[in-house]
Amino acid sequence: LPICPRTESYDLTFGSLFHIAMEEYHLERMSRGHNEAQVLGLQALLKAAWTPAPLGAEGPAGGYWKSDSNNKNLWNCIRAFIWHTEHFATEPDFNTTVLNKKLYAVELPFTFDLDLSIQGISASYCGHLDRVVDTMGGRWVVDYKTTTKTLSSSYFDTYNPSTQLPGYAVAAQIVFHEPVQGVIIDEIGRAHV
């Protein structure tokens, strides 16, 4: 059963918008190059951040996502996306894993049964792998972390037990039917916004 928050999470909205932009960027970079992919990623971010007015409503025609956070807001999400893609534009791409000629391992969905049930309902583990790359002699999962904190051991100590990153490694091994080397954490932190 899906669990939904009762109020908007600025962290979740910021991260979702950033992921939408990065997905478009990496998919388009393969065929169109950095500059055009960056524009298309920004367009995808802005489209996702726009909320149209309800049908038949009078007044404003809608608007962009508004956040009360000084750090997690639309302007900083745009800045983080531009900074991140510019920063890595001249470095060799991590060779995003190609599943077939038209499908790249970017925001790759996965679902598998856990062979367990909760109150008679069978449980599954599902999610999206931000990106899977072939580099450094093997296959790796790349996970974006959009945080205002520095990623250090104390950051990861707050997640106990820590199941997300090992879960991604297991999911990638199930999806690809072969071992992965591990998970690369791509920090999109406060210093970048």
C-alpha cells in the first residue's frame, strides 16, 4: 500500500523536480549533446513545476511551485541542475547503461516480490534507479542526493537501518541479472545551490 505524506515535503518536491530534469538531460545527452540536453532538462523541470489553474476557475492561469524554504525552492532547483550539468559537462560521461538502442538506464523502474506478507497482503520492493552506469570496470548505480547537509558518516548514521542504497544495489542485480559494483552517491548539496 502506498504511503503518502499529509503535507507537502519541500525536500520531496525539490528532489522530484531535480530528478525529472536529470532524467531528461541524460536521455537527451546521448543523442543531442550537452547544450541541447541541458535546455530540454530545464524545460522538463519547469513543465513539472507548473500547476495549471483548475478548469473553469477565474483569476490567475496557474503558477509555478512555491516553497517557503530558503534552500529547497524552484530557483535553487534550477540553479542546482544548471550547476551540476555544467560542472560535469566537460568530463567524460559515465557511459549510461544502454538496455536497448532506445532505452537507457535512467530513472529505471523496478519491482520485485519480497516473499513476505503483511496482514495477508504480499509485499513488494519497488522504486526507481536514478541512473545505472558502466564505468571503472563494472556496473554501478548512481543515486542523487539533494540535501542541504554535507554527506558524511553522521548523515548516513541518521538512517538506521540503512536499506535504501543496499536495496538499490540488490534491485540492479535483479534487473540486470548480474552483479553490480556498488552505489555511487552523487551529492547535490547546499554548496551547489
